[in-house]
Amino acid sequence: MLTAVARSTSASMKLSLPFMKKQPVVAVVRLSGAIGMAGRASMNDTTLAPVLEKAFRKGKPAAVALEVNSPGGSPVQSSLIGARIRRLAEELNIPVFAFVEDVAASGGYWLAAAADEIWADDSSVLGSIGVISSGFGAHVFLARQGFERRVHTAGQSKSMLDPFAPEKKEDIARLKVLLGDIHENFIAHVKTRRGDKLDANADLFNGEVWLARRAQELGLIDGIAHLKPKMQEKFGDKVKFRRYGVRKPIWSRFGAALAQDAVAGLEERAAYARFGL
């Protein structure tokens, strides 16, 4: 009996000793790929929600680090993911640091801007704060092949930007209004997150991209740094890292799922190619 009490007391004293204090943990979440495209590998709020929730809530991390490598994609999914990051950070009072790898452009920069600080590699590509809409026109080809396009609608704008019909000036005008409104949302997000860090005299919102050094001068990022040494600088050499990411079930590698992911992969490759990557 005395032995058991002695052991209990010893264990209690051991846990209370200063040098036994738990080492800080940084939760690392990888945000890689195009945003909101068709394949399961694509980033969207639905797939990332449980990952982000776990990263912020499990074990009370000292910080959450985001590894960002994205050429952009859906503005809505970018906004939803970014808003989720901010809600969790503010609710749990956890700082967020973004570390950009190859590229954080367009929606990728939207995600990076959800962090409290943004760090990048010297050769990282950042920016592209703009909105793009692209498509194709096949009406000339169809006419040459003898095809006749037949479309019936209720509502004069229902067939806006039909790729099988010639473009209409009024459709283009409507599209420009939509793109302009989304662009304003993007600008507001960047200004809210980066605040006085931004160069007030520079044209930051014209869709241009910059390498990290220039992006730092413009206030789009906080500096040049990599994840591990920067987190060690902030939280000590003994900081631990706990990684979180989306796991794909093995059956998603077969059949129609594989074909869908292959098509999405081509779209994603094209998105990266816009930045020479």
C-alpha cells in the first residue's frame, strides 16, 4: 500500500516539474492543387472542412501552418475555405501562418491571405488578384459541318454565352459585370487581411503576378522563409509538427472516378502552366 502511494506521489511530482512541460505543436495543413475543380483531388470546402476542424481543435496547437501551392480556381470555394480558416482561428485564438511553395495565385493567394502572416520561397509566384472567365466558340465549325443549333428558352438571358452560338454584346456586358463584382470581393478580402502592409501606391489588383521578393516589397507577403525554421524561430527548436490532409479511399483510383480525376488533372496542369510551372 505504501509503495503504491509513493508511486502515485512520485508521478504527480514528475508531471508538475517545469522541464516536463509539453512541447508546442504546430498543426500543418497542406492546401495543394486547383480549387473547386471536378476531381476528388481538387480542394473544396466540403473535403477540407473535417481536415481544418481537426487541425485547429486537436490538442490545442500553438499555431496552424498552411502549406499553400495553388494556381487558383473557384472564387466561391476559395472564399468558403478562407472564411472557415478565419472562423476557427478567431474562435480558438490560434495564429495562422501560410507558407507558399511554387505558387499562390488567384484563389491560391485568397487562401494564403486568410493567414495572419504569409511567407514564401524566393522563387514563389504570387498574386494574380483578378478574375477570369474562359470558354470556346464552336458555331463556325458546326455551320461548316451542316449542323443547325436549336435552343428554346423562357427568359431572354437563359442561354447567355452559349458556346454553340455567336457571342452577343449584351451577354459580354453582363459577364463583365459579374466578373467585376467578384473582383471587388477579392480586393476587399485582400485589403481586410493585409491592411496597412499593402503598398498604397502600387496597382496590386490588375491580375499581375510577382516573385516573392517583389511581393514582399508590395506588402502581399511578410517575408522569405520556410516552414520548419520559421516555426522553430517562433516556438522554439523543440516545436513538434502534426500533419493533416485529405485521404482518398483506395476505390477512388478505379473506373469512372479515375477517368474523372484524369480530366481534372489536365485542367489543373493547364492552370499551373499559366504561371510557367
